[in-house]
Amino acid sequence: MTAFGKKFEVYDEVRLLWIVIFAGGLGSLIHALRSVYWYVGNRKLVWSWIGKYLMLPFAGSALAVVFYLVIRGGFFSPQAGFGNTSPFGFAAMAALVGLFSEQAVLKLQEIAETVFTKPAPGADSKPQQPATKPKPEPPPQPPPPPAKPPTQPASPPPAAPPPVRAP
């Protein structure tokens, strides 16, 4: 490879890593652009989130590298070379990780909690809800009691017999 008049040798493994980095950034960029135009179009854009959208491609690239290392280290033999891999498969995986980075982080958290001990929550922690698990629904309310049938007015009590006088 030649850049700026100098010749560089780029190994296949390094080239695959660059593919993963750029595909993860591209997936995150697509996610950020789609989210921004949706919020702008609906006039619900919150300006404090602009920083997140600007940083998302970098986070997507880094997250794609982490997934690449997990998959490459976990599913491939150490002797497997570049010829035994699919650059398109890794590019697709990286783009999906970038596009769905929040779900990817939750999946990595599940994997880590399976392998390692789950840490105790901090005093001010607010855990992120998994995207795949819905929030629990409130318990169903018991049915209302059956309505009483209309009652007829009670008849007046019978009159008392006249008092008996003694002779």
C-alpha cells in the first residue's frame, strides 16, 4: 500500500481490523443520522443529546473491535489465519454492532455476567433495562364485586297486638 509517496506493508490481520473499525463506525453513523432526522422531523430534538450523536461513531468503532476480539478469540482456533475468516462476515457483524450499539452492550453484559461474578449495585446506580425484555406489567386488578339486585322496600313490621289488661 502506498500513502503520501511512501510504501507501507499492511498485513491481512491488520486490514481486517481496519475493516471492522470502519464498519462499526459506519453502522453507528447510520444510527445517529437516522435518530437525529427522526427527532428533528418530529420537533422533539433535545440539544443535550447532540454530543452523544457526535461520539456515537467512535463508540461504535470501539465496540465493534471488542466484539471482533470476543468472536475471533472465542470461536476461531488460534491457528486459523486470515484465509479461514470472512471479511464480509466480520464487516457485517461490525456494522450491526455499530447500528445497534445499545443492544450490543447489553449482550456483552449478559456474557460477562455469565462468565464473571455479577457485581453488587452501587449506591446511586440505575441499571439500564434490556431492550429485549419488556417492563413487568402491573398485576391485574380483581374484578369488581357483582352488583346487588335491586331490592323491594321492606314491608313495615307487623303491628304489635293490643296490650292485655288484667281484671
